[in-house]
Amino acid sequence: MTQKSILFIVFMFCLVSVDCAAQQAKEDRLVTKANESYDNFSFSPAIDIYKRILDKGYVSADLLKKLGNSYYFNADYDAAADTYKRLVDEYESSVTPEYFFRYSQTLKTLGDYENSNVFMSKFIEATTDDKRAKAFKSEKDYLDEIEGNSGRYDLETFDYNSSYSDFAPSFYKEGVIFSSDRDTGNLARYRHTWNSKDFLDLYKVNTDSASMDYVTKLGDKLNTRLHESTSITTKDGSTIYFTRNNFKEGKYVKDGEGVIRLKIFKATLEDGVWSNITELPFNSDTYSVAHPALSPDEKTMYFASDMPGTLGESDIFKVSINEDGTYGTPENLGGAINTEARETFPFMTSEEVLYMSSDGHPGLGGLDIFATKISNKKYDRPIFNVGRPVNSKMDDFTFIFNEDTRKGYFASNRTEGMGADDIYGFVEHTPLQLECVQEITGTVRDKISNKVLVGATIKVIDENNEEILSTITDSEGKYSLSLDCNQGNFVRALTQGYVPAEEYLQKSDAKPKIVDFYLERDTITAGFGDDLAKLLQLSTIYFDFDKYNIRSDSEVEVEKVIAAMEKYPSLKIKVNAHTDSRGKDSYNLWLSQKRAESTVNYMIANGIAAERLQGEGFGETKLVNQCANGIKCSKEDHELNRRSEFIIME
């Protein structure tokens, strides 16, 4: 078990079986002793005893669950996988969904993604409304997505690692503060039985010298004989928040279950000494509060906890820091960020990017580091796995990042390190694409005439009814926009003389989308004798030679006139029909009258009242060109004269 796992002590509590009474009647003294160690989170001796019991030939589903968990929370994933495999092979009917999840996680950590997916599928089948299951089903190509985010960091060595556990770096002046159990001078009775390692203290890397050539403890008042870890200091270096076991008047404090909870403490720097150590008011003796982080303006603290309202083993919360030094009420960041598993070790950058570790969101194995962009204090943005090489098959956590220098640190228990946990430096050469940008294009047209509307305004309104951006259509009536697809948006088209139109675009996958608008006129600004066809910019309604039925290619144009008359019920029109000069004048007059009647009848058949329509044929008496009797013209020129007009009568 790595030392940082001690910091999960409370976060697994709801998953640990404490039903010792039922076991005592069946199990011998060794089982009882092992269970007592297990229930007190003393996993190191529990493992030894459970192994002795197995060697004697005694086995049960409960024993395998507890032994598997002891390995799992000690990050011994090989042994955990073997134990969980035996559990599901021999006692599958007794396996609850959480054990399928943990077995899947251990297999993923070992690089066996194929079998990991098999047991993740079993986990999904055994659950109903688990966010981890939903995430897996919706992100089945998560490995491809992680690979796409990989290769953006260059790792650097951290020269101050030891053969012990070193993790939880935080920026402090020119250097860093971190947590370590490297002090081996402690008496054995002060070693933690979770993993038989020394308790953790806070250290600094010579922040008082640019050379950074030695490591010292941060201060005797800060460090105690219990755990101190995960710290954050204010920008001026005068205040530090840090995690410590529940510790009062020189003694540690256990809750009703015998668990030493975690708390966040505050200290101030006076004359070069950390003093005025106080615990924060939202701590509790019944749940843990740990791993503080600060917003860029230092008015909000982020932290991990299993307090009431937690969705999983541990969640990320926030709390306001008031100007008078008091604190608000802690708030859970919600289901977009938190899952039923572990979300922990938050860190907020100057650009409000929240980094955290999680084994609930799809990852490479163990704890992975994830990032999400906070926008307008909203915490419903997508979560992005930062990819390799920062993430690995093992536990990766306590990520910090300076966006000005593009440098940072994190910790991992990967096998190539010096100790149980090691700190790694990195340089980010390619930023992670955290913004979800969707390209929206389209055209704005008159609904009836289909004419493009040049200079129409397109506005984007968010769900709070606030205008985000706007643009206008070009000479072809077209527009383009880039939207934040992490949120829902209303896209609205409007121009003078038309009724605005709007379309709601919900959160999306960032794929480009075409949104065309067809605007209706507020009113028809025309008078008696005007040609509605010109106002609506209709294409000419043509008739075939010697025919009076409406051609199929002209039906669309007549439908536009019908739409205008439906829009404006008081509108009355007269249909004037014309022919070309070919044929006898008397015949053409008759043919044009039939064409006018045909158009009127078509409109009546499509719902327009007969009293709103008139029709008259003019034959070849009103030609639009020189193609009169006896003049040779092309077919196309003659066709121009075979037309209909829609004259406004009222």
C-alpha cells in the first residue's frame, strides 16, 4: 500500500464489511483477529492473517472480499486481481456489483483491458443507475480518446524523491512543499498499521534559496506524530491549509467506528514560524475533510470529503471563504464531476481548470488525473483524461500546474519509481483541448419567397437569457458561429420587417451543425395593383406550349402565394395569365383565361377561399419582349411570355 492511500481511510468506509458478529460464530480466533484489523483499516496485519487462514484451507466469500480489498487499498493490484478472480470464480452468486468494478479496475491496472471490459460489463448488468456504468456505456472508445490526449507532457525527474513515499506537491515561493514518510526515526508504535509505514510529515524543498539544494521539515508545530499531507498556500505565502488526522490536545481522535478521520487545518506564518494552527469549522469527527485547493481569487476552497451528500466513496466539494475569515456552507460539485467511486486531490489553476484524481471516470487503471474547465462557476462540463505519460496503469494523483510556466508536478506509485510513491515533474508542450467548440453555419431566407436575407442578425442566447455573441449574414445570406457546446444555447435570427425565429441547441459532441432560418414577414408592405410575385420574388410560373395545367416546377411558386394568403387573411388577389404570340389571337385569349382559371382553382383546392381570388386571361396582348406576331424568336424568348401575375386587389 502506498502512503497516499492512507488519505482514503474514510472514503472506503461504506464499502467495508463490519459484520464481525456474524463471523465470530463460525471463524476461529485468527479470523476474528484479522477482521478486527481489517475493520480498523489495519490492512497490513490483516493481509498476513488472511493469508495464513487461506493456507490452512479455510476460505469464504467474505474472507476473499476482505483480502481482495486489503490488497486493493494497498495498491497491490496483482494480488488483488488474483483474489478477486477467485472470488468471482468460486462465489459469483455472492459478488455484489462493487466487486465486479474493483476487479475490472485491477485488471485495467495490469493492462488487461479486454478482461477489464468483460467485468465492467458485468458491473453494468448488475447496476441500475450508477454513473460509472453510464460513463462506460457512453464512452466505450475511451481508450482512443485517452490516446488522443496523450503525448502532451514531457516528464522530468524530481531530485528530492526518496526510497520512501513522497507525494502531494504544492507550490510554495520558489519551490514546493510535499508530504513524505522519509523520517525513519519514529518509534515503531507510531507506524501506521495500514501499510506498516511511518506517518507522514510536510517537507519543503529549500524555498528560501534559489539553489533548492536540500529538503527540510516544514515546521515542528505543523508536523505531529500522525499524518500531515496535501497542502496549499496563499499567493503571498502567509497562510497554509493542510490535511491532518483528527488530532486534539496532543492525542488522536477516533470516531464511533474506531476510524481516525481527516481534517483540514489552517496556519499562518509569523516571524518565519507557522503558528495559529486551527481546524476549519466544517470539519467533523464523523467524516473526513481533506486535500484543500484554492480558486485563483482565493475566495473559494475545493476539497475532498465523504460528508453527507457525497455521491460515492469521496467527492469534490467547494466552500466560500468570506472576507471576514468565516466560511460558507460546503457544496457538492455534482454528478458531472463526482461518481460513486473516488474523486479526490483537487487542484485549481489560474485559468480555472479543475484537476483531480478519480477511479470512477474511464481511465487507464487505478487513479487517473482528469481536468475540466470551470465556466461561470458551473461544474457541469465534460471531464477529460489528461492521458499518458502523466497517467499510467497505476495510481496517479496530486497534480499541480502553473499555467504561466507550463510546468507542474504530480505523484504516482508506478513501478519505475524510487519509493512507494514518487513525485514527477513535467512540462506541458501542447495544451489539453478543454473547450467544447461547435461550428454552426446556415442561411437566413424569406419563408415565402425563399429570398436570402442579407444583413440579418444572428444572436446566441444562453440558458440564463444572456446574449453571448452575435453576427450578421453576408451577401449570400449565410452566417457562421462557434458555440460552446458544453452548454445549451438559443440561436436567434432577426431582421427588420420579419418575425424573429429561434432554435435551441442542446449540449453536443462538437460536430458541425447546419441551422437554416426561414423568416416570416411581419406584414406585406404593398398596395393595390402591386404584383405579389415580385414582392415575394417568385420564380415565373410558366406553362407548357398549348397547355393550361400548372407545371410541377411551378407548383412550388404557387404554394408560396398560398402561404402568403394564409399568413395575411385579408389579402385578395387577381391572377393575370398570359400567352406567347404563337397561334391565333382568339385562341391565345381563351388559353390564357384557362390558365388563370387553372391557377385560381389550384389555390382554391389548397384552401384559399374563392371570394379572395379572381382570374383573367390577357392572351398575347401584354408581351414582355419583342416576340409579337411574325417576329422570329427562340423557344426561351417565347416562354418568357407564358406567365402568371398575382395582382393585389385588397
